[in-house]
Amino acid sequence: MFDALGSDRCYKKAWPLDKILKLIREESGHHFDPKIVKVSLEHLDEFIRIRDMQQDQFTEGNSVLSENSCPTKPRG
């Protein structure tokens, strides 16, 4: 979830970190196990470091998957 929201995809821009953390905290005890949220937030720096090292290479106009070929692009 952290990676999905915090990374650009061919069909959406990444959410800012503060918005991701707000959602995770608000959903603790509802959609997310509070123990997992607590441990995840305690190791947030490691999650960010790993995410930054493993970023997908999507950039507008120069992507492995163009917007027109994105298999999960919402239709509409």
C-alpha cells in the first residue's frame, strides 16, 4: 500500500508522503492492523530508503508503458 500510493504509475501520480501517512494513521484499527502500523511507522526511514532505491522508471512521455498501453489504466 505504501509503495502503491507513494510511487508514480502509468495511470496516476504518487501521493505526497504526508497524505500517505495521514491515511495510514486514520485507517489504523479499521483497514490496517494497529500493531503493523506502529511497527511500520517506527521503520518509516527504511521503507522510504527501499522505495527510493527500487523506484519504477515511469516518466511522462518516456515510459516502459506509455499511458496508452497501460494495462490497468481506467477506461472512461
